Amino acid sequence: MDFEPTESMQMLRDAARQFAEKRLKPGAQEWDEKEAIPDAVYKEAAELGFFGLSVPEQFGGLGVDAPAYAVAMEELARGSAALQVCVTVHNSLVAAAIAKHGTDEQKNKYLPKMAAGDWVGAYSLSEPGSGTDAGSLSTAAVDQGDHWLVNGTKSWVTNGGFASVYLVFVSTNKDAGSRGITCLLVDKATPGFSVGKKEKKMGLRASDTRELIFQNAKIPKSALLGQVGGGFKIAMSQLDSGRIGIAAQAVGIAQAALEEAVAYAKERKQFGKKLSEFQLTQAKLADMATNIDAARLLVWRAAALMGRGDKCTKEASMAKSFASRIANKACYDAVQIHGGNGFVREFPVERFFRDVRVTEIYEGTTEIQALIVAREVLG
Ligand code: CAA
């Protein structure tokens, strides 16, 4: 398997890196304080094509393959993990699902607007009572002939406040368990559908995370994505690619933490020497660098399999689990190297430490990734 970036991957990486350096990195701290990213930044990301990465070219997107996507996601996360999570959910969980499972009518309706960034996508699986046990969700859709009548509440929906299209998983047959879950494409203006409270989060504070409320919401039959009862498989298979995006996010945050730690260690003097001259500091930096490279290779391996059309459930879970754990450790060590300065908001490692925490939680906890890997290992 070839892990060298191709020329087109390098071009995309360079574009993402430049955008991250010039536009994301300088603003990320302020956006964290204000708990919002300016509209102009989303617009620039859209103009650069980042909202169309997973949209096929025929619908106006860039239609990049999984390895190129992973490389771009790492770079964006290096600049702003909050912007990156918006982009990766939109692409890997929503646009890619519509491209794969949508009817021609659905693709024509959503994909061009999503590629342009005019319509942002949100993915809604979790509920107050079902997070890890996603198959037990209780938001119910009742068949009323020409529409579905939907009632229930969804939780922790990334992009929830400003999305235009929501990929929502509902139960259409309680007795059938995960085979009774159906996927609906819900437009923002649907009667009976509303966006609930904005979550006050520990990290990724500039990313918009919401509750969604369905009170006798009338969803047209044309909103069905895939088959009735086929929603859980759509949810799970999209999470295979989503998890590559989150693993790449973890690598990007860890890389940013390493860069800050190196710069600080070369600058800061104690006991008459730079921190970088102390072997205990060097050992931390060496571990961070080694783990980041190992995680990046796991991400690329999973992405390469996905790009070839091969099954990559195990490899995506391995990448997500490993990358998120080493990234949490890297951010912990970056704070440690900064000492007191790592505990205050003037230095970005404080934010990285908060932002990286959720990479072990969302799109499947570390524990669930272990379960998925173990199932495959045990056969
Ligand atoms: N691809 C395709 N199909 C899959 C699949 C995959 N990766 N994984 C499972 N399936 C299929 C199975 O083949 C099975 O099909 P059959 O009924 O035909 O046999 C069906 O789905 C049920 O599978 P399981 O028996 O494995 O289901 P389970 O109830 O044991 O649950 C689980 C499996 C791994 C625990 C799953 O519930 C899971 O991944 N939970 C974590 C949920 C999660 O990641 N949530 C993330 C929320 S989204 C988010 O965070 C986005 C955001 O905004 C950032």
C-alpha cells in the first residue's frame, strides 16, 4: 500500500494548509471565546471547495477520494477543529450519504447547494436516551399515507443551528430493533420541526451543537433516504468514513499541539537552559511526534482502503481510537511543557486540550471502537 501523497493530494493539502494558517489559526481563539465562527470564514471555506469535497463533480463538488479527504481534514483541524468538524460532518456523514443512497431527485435537490456551501448538512442519530446504543433510538415516524408524522428529540447535533438539511434517523418499527430504523432527509422549514438549545461545551465551543425537536412534524414521503428499515446500515456505513474524518481531526489537533510545544520549548528558559535542552522535555516531544506519525499512517491506511472501495470498518475504528487517544495525550503533554502558561487562554494549547477531548467521545466512543475492532478480530 502506497502512503506517499499523490500530486492532487498534495495540492489539496497545500490549499487546506494555507487556509488553516492564514485564516483559521489567527481567529480560532477568538471564535472559541465567542462560541461562533464568522459567516465570512464559512464563505471562504465554501469558495475554496471544502463543502464540496465529498460531492461528485457532476453535482458541482470536487469529488475527492478518501485519502485526499483525510489529508485535507487533518490540515483544517490543525487550524480550527471547530471549523473542521462542521466540514467533515457535512461531507462525510451527509453529502456522501446522499450521493450514495439518494434518488436522482434528492441528489439534484441537495448536492449542488451543499457543494457550494449554501446548504450545510447535519447528521442526527443520537438522542437523550440513546448515544452509544444507537440502535435503541426512540424518535418515531408513523406512516400517514402521503407523509411521515415524526415525534421525538435528538441530541448533540453538529451544525444543528444553521444546517439546511438534516439526515435524521427515526424508528418506523419499534419491534424490529435496528432493522426498524429509517433515514429521512429533513428540510429546515418542515412544519413541526424546530432547533432546540445550543449546547455549552467544554471544547469545540465555536462549533454549533444543538438539540432537534420533532412535534408532529410532517415529513413528506419523498424525504426517505434508501429503504424503510435500512437506516441503521446507512448510519453505520457513513460512520466508517466519518470516523476517518474524526481520526484526521485528532491528528491535526495533536500536530498543532506538537508545533506549539516545540516552539515554546525552544523559547522558554529555566535553570539557565532552554526547555528543549532538557531530556525529559525531549522525551515528551519524541513520543508526541512518533505517536502522531503512527496515527497518521493508520488514518491513511483506512482512507486508502475506503478509496479502493474495500471494507474498512475495523481500520477506521482502529484509526479513530488510536488517533484520539494519542492526541489527548499529546495535548496533555503540550500543556505540561507550557506549565502555568498552558493553563491560561493566552496560549492555544489550553484550547487544544479542551477541543481534543471529544475526539474520544463523538462518532463512537473509544470503548465502542474497541468493541468494533474486537468483533472483527474475534471473527
Ligand atoms: N456498515 C454497514 N452495516 C453495518 C455496519 C457498518 N459499519 N455496522 C453494523 N452494520 C449492520 C450490521 O451488519 C447489522 O445488520 P443486520 O441487521 O442485517 O445483521 C446491523 O447494522 C446491526 O449491527 P449490530 O448488530 O452490530 O448493531 P449493534 O446494535 O450491536 O450496534 C454499535 C453496533 C457498534 C454499538 C453501534 O451502535 C455504534 O457504532 N454505536 C456508536 C454510535 C455512534 O457512533 N454515534 C455517533 C453519533 S454521530 C456523531 O457523533 C456525529 C457528530 O455530529 C459529530
